[in-house]
Amino acid sequence: MDFSVKKLATGAGLLFSRAVQFTGEKLGQAEKTELDAHDENLMIHADCTKNWTEKIYRQAVVLLQPNPSARIEEFLYEKLDKKVPSRDTNGELLGQYMQDAAHEFGPDTPYGSSLIKVGECERRLGAMEREFLHTSAISFLTPLRNFLEGDWRTITKERRLLENLRLDLDAAKARLKKAKAAEAKAAVAPDFQETRPRNYVLSASASALWSEEVEKIELELRVAQSEFDRQAEVTRLLLEGISSTHVNHLRCLHEFVEAQATYYKQCHIHMQELQKELGRGITATNRNVCPSSRSPILEPGSAVELHRTPPGPQLFSKAAQRTHFVDRKH
């Protein structure tokens, strides 16, 4: 019990010391240990990688699953460590509705037979979309999410620990500076005319106490410096690993593009085949139309054509030529 209370008191004192140091730095009243330029650049590069990876991941999720309700459902299933239930894609649903409508209208009618063909093609497109979504989730989304939820959390944890150790180091430096100032003040020889003899002993005792305090703080400072340097090295190694993360994400990006190109290529092929099949169906329908329902083809100059066509200048001209020819013959 005493050990727990002592540990709690030590932790509270450490937090208070860090808070005082942090506040002093923000107010410009305390010195701050700065990292070297290399470490600062690594942190900036890491923050940039995290921010853009998060944006790319979120927008890719929206692209692959535009339905926000479905995204929330999938998120809840993942948090509960349960398998996401399988659902039909929009293309598969559309194809099913078209085929159901075709059976209602009659599969032998031109419209019904076309609905069956288009519905079957839409269902195939929906199945290919499902495969594309599955491939993209494994090869592209999962590595990005693993970085954000795994590697980046580790980096953030180590950076937070490094910041705490830096606060401890700077707090120790501030205490050492104050202790040395107090030691120097206590070590000043007192004035024999203005100082009572009893204060000589007190002054010497205070000087000895401050000397011990300085030695104690110097030891704490060396320990704090060692811990800070060790943590800085650990954090530096993690930040340098961002380069390998870029290489991994580049490979995942290539796989995503390949999956997307394959998906759109297959969709294009199926749609071209559907267009040809529908075109053949329209041609066959036109050929099967009853001849009696077609408009008769009238030869120029026939009796029906002359009857239906109102007389014009050309017709009167031809009649006049024939009359003139008959008169000359007689």
C-alpha cells in the first residue's frame, strides 16, 4: 500500500513538472531542447504521409462503397469481429429486376426477350463488380488501414514518449540552473560587520545543502539525457521506416490499378457483346414483321401512283408532249 501511494505521488509530481515546463515553453519563459534538422524533417515527412494516406483511404472507401449506410454497417461488423454479410451489388439487383419483369411481360415478346438479355448481362457485371471490390479491399484498402491503425499508432506512441522525456530533460535542466544559482548565492562570503555570527553556520550549511542538491540534479539530468537519446534513436528508426511504407503502398497502388483495368475491360467486352446481340434481335424483329402491315412500294408512273399523287407541272408537261406526238402522227 505504501509503495502504491509513493508511486502515485511520484507520478503526480512528474506530471506536474511536465505541465510546468510545457506552460513555460508556451509562454516563452522556459528553454526547449530542439531536435536536429534530420529528425524534424522525418517527422514532417511522416505527418504528411499519414494525412494523405488517411484521405486516400477514406475516399477509396467511398468510391468502392458509395452507400453510407452500408459503410456504417461494415464498420460495426469489423469492430465486433464479425463477418460482414454478403449482399447483392446494384448491378445484380438491377439484372434480377429486369429478368423478373421479362417473365411478367412475356419472355417471347421483343421487349421481354431484350430484358432477359440485358438483365443477364447486368448480373454478370454485378458479379464482376463484387470480385473487383473484394480484390481492391485486400490489395489496396487493407495495407492502408494497417498502416493507419498499426504502424502509425506505434509511431505516435513513441513520439509522445519522446516528447515526455524531452519535457523531463528540460525540467531537469531548469532545476539544475536554479540550484546552481542558489548554490552560488549561498557560497558568497557573508559580511562580518552586517551578519551575525550565528548566520555563518547557517550560510555554510545552506551552501552544503545546495551542493548536494546540485549533484543530485546533475545525476537526474544525466539519466534524463540518456533516456531521451535512447528514445530519440528508437523514434528515428521508426520514422525512417516511412520510406519502406511508401514502397509498399506503391506496390498496392499498382495492384489496385491492375484490378480496376481488368474490371473495366471485362465490362467493356460484355457490353459490346450485349450491343451486338441486341442489334441482331432488332434486325430479326424487323424481318418478321407481317408484309401486309408494310406500306406498298409504288412504282413511278403507275396508276396508283398517279391516283395518289396530285398532278404537278411535270405531269402536265408529259401529257402535253404525248398529245403533241399523237397530233403529228395523224
